[in-house]
Amino acid sequence: MKSPERSFARRIDLTSLQLFVAVCEHGSIGRAAEQEFIAASAVSKRLSDLEATVGTPLLERHSRGVRLTAAGDSLLHHARSVLYGLDKMQGELQEYAGGVRGHVRIHANISAIVQFLPEDLGSFVRAHNEVKIDLEEHLSAEVVDAVREGAADIGICRLPGNHGFGADELQRRSYRPDRLVLVVPHGHALADRAGLAFEEALDFDIVSLQANSSLSLAMQQAAAAAGRALRLRIRVTGLDAMCRMIDNGLGIGVLPERAFTLMQGVGRLRAIPLTDAWAHRELQLVARDFQALPMTARLLVAHLTAAEPELPV
């Protein structure tokens, strides 16, 4: 951090930031003072000091309360982020005091969560029950953003061939292969095929995940390469919902092979291997710097890259 930046950080008072946010939320210095159990004159003095620190007016005072200036609106956004971060820090430190000796934040795409992470994280927690794991499901592009911005320690996602999503600045490690299959109901015209190219599926209605998912994007790109359009019938947010839609005659769809195997009880369906090169994918771990991760996160990375779990019998 440069010297002027350190000086600014030292001059910013957290109590003043909290009072500033309270004034903005209540729209009045008086109401904020009542809520915070402090004299209105003291709140007004802190706001004036804050404006002097940042060097520009933050609020316009009027008879009915206050109104944010453009600078005030910007500060409100940053102040909320700072205070939110402090609340999270306090919560995590309280967990350490209560016996939790590690905390790892993971963002992963649906393929990783459905196919591999229940077994992988379950076995890790059984070996390290003092570690707390926060797992959130996101689209692959959102996973990359979260890791790059520090909202997640580790990401698990599928990256495009050219890495894309702004992931070039992140480090990557292989996690699991992810083979795609075409899922059709029993009795469908393609049900007896041993394998096929995705182009042959373009004559039929498609059930797809949401538009920005890697599965949806891969199908759209394959259709465009064939000079065709997807006959998109319906979009769903989960793989189990996709299988139920297919089972009820609403179309056919592309799923990860292992996910389909794990959901065999969802309808009378058949999976046909896709022969396209893009159907053989790889899920990857991403981090800003694997070596700079906390010890518990590095232990988890080592565990996740150790061995592929077996399918349940």
C-alpha cells in the first residue's frame, strides 16, 4: 500500500462510517442519532469530520433530512462493503474462538457439485472435522469472478479452451474429467444408438440449463458450428429437473455422464455418449495463488486432486 493510501486508511474512522450509513438509510441525522443512541450534534460533527477527511461534500442537508451527493453515493457503496467485511471477519474469528480451526470458501458449478463434491467434501470433513467449509453453486463465469475478487478461496468450474471469463490471471489445477451424454426417454428415435454426434440431436426439441451455463453455451456453439439453431423447448435450473422434463416428453438434453448415473431413479431415460470433441471436458480448480492459500485450503486442494471417487453401487 502506498504512503498516501496508508494515511487515508488511518484517517477513516469506522464509527463515522457506521453513522454515515445509518444516516443514509434513515434519510435523517436525527432519526439515525435516535437509532444509534447518540446525540444528533455528535453525529453531525462526525459527518463533517468525514467530509473533511475525504475532501468533498457527502450529504446535502435540507429541511426534511439529507440527500446524498454523487461522492456520498460512492462512499455509501464502499462503506457497506467495508462494514460487511468486518462483520464477516468478526463471525469467522468467533468461530475460531469456538473451536473451528479452519474456514474454506468454495464456489463451484453445478457439474462439480452434483457429480463429485458430496463425496470429496464428505471424506475431507470426516478427516478434518475442525474445518468449516462454505460451498456456493454458481455458473462457471461467476465462479471465476468470485475467486478473482476474493469472495472465494477456491473455485471449481469448467473453463473454455481459451480459458476466457478473465481467468488468465488465476492459477489452475485439474480436478475431474467431465464427459457429456445425450439423455433421451426410452422409446425415443435415438434411444438405440451406441453413440452419436450432437448435430444429430438438432432435429429434436431441447431441454437446457440456464442460458449462461457451460452446458448451454457448448450446445449453442455446436449448433452454430453446424449452421443450425437449437430447438430450445424449456430452460431449467437443475439437472434433476432436466431429467424429469425429458422423462415427460418435453425434449432431450445434454448432461454430464456421472450426474446421469447418480440420478438413475429419475424417470425411464437412456444416456447416449456424444462423440464430439467438446463433449470430453475437464473440471478445474482455480485460485489466485495456490501456495498463498491458508493451510486448511491447501489441505483441501491436495485432497480434491488426489483421487477420483468411485461411483456408488
